[in-house]
Amino acid sequence: MLTRRNMLFRIGRTLLTGGLLAALGWRATAETYEIMHTDAEWKHLLNPTQYVILRQEGTERPYSSPLDHEKRVGTFSCAGCDLPAYSSKTKFDSGTGWPSFWQPLPNAIVTRTDSTLGMNRTEVHCRRCGGHLGHVFDDGPKPTGLRYCMNGAVLKFTPEI
């Protein structure tokens, strides 16, 4: 049973990691993806941080992910479904405290408009499971000029052998 105290704790925790609407459990649409689970199944499959970010559109603290400093050659995949999303060949140091890339792998992501926090941003989701990965901005390096600012907690890195 969700007590008032537990509910306030969950709302506060989610607000600290991102999104008033996520804290209230609101989602604009009900999409269908290749990989779908119930909320209880996602909670079992993911750690608490991954759950808040992937399923409630939260955000990790900047500079908290070791993947921000990952320099090896390899692939960054969605922690929710293991879909390869980014290559280390497109990773760069944006100085923002989150792993950043100038391009996703083909057919890896979907985007939509996020108008929370009083501004319009482009939200990035995993194409296969719908998990929230981060946002994309138009202040990145050439050749795309884009900065895919991702939450490292919801990425898995696999080094190239």
C-alpha cells in the first residue's frame, strides 16, 4: 500500500532526478514497443536509478556516471533492452557532465518533444523498449551539430575486442 509518506518520498526522489510530470506518474501517450513489460516487471529488471530514468523520464546528477569518462572503443547500449544505441566513435566530451554523442546508431532511437520545465526540448527514447535515454540539443560538434546528452546510468558499455 502506498502511504502518504511513501508517496511524498517517491515524488521528492523523482523531482530530484527530474520531471514533475514523471513524479505524478503522468505520460502523454501510451506507445507500443517491441519490448514491453508491466511496471512491476520493469521495477524487477532495473535498479532504482535506471527505473526512474528509463521509465519515469528522470535524469541522473551531472558528473555521476563513469561512462562520461569512458574512452575505450566500443558500443553503448540501452540498459532496458540491450539495443546498441551509440558508438564510441561518435562520443565527445561536452563538458556537461553526461556522456554525449554527435550521432546515434541507425534505427536505435526515437525522439519526441518534451515541454516540461517550461521549455521545449527534444527527448530521446530507445526505439525498442521506449526507455528514456536523455535529450538532444543543437549545440554539438560537426559533422551533425547535435549533442545527444545521455544518462550514463541507463547505458551499458561493451568494449570492442
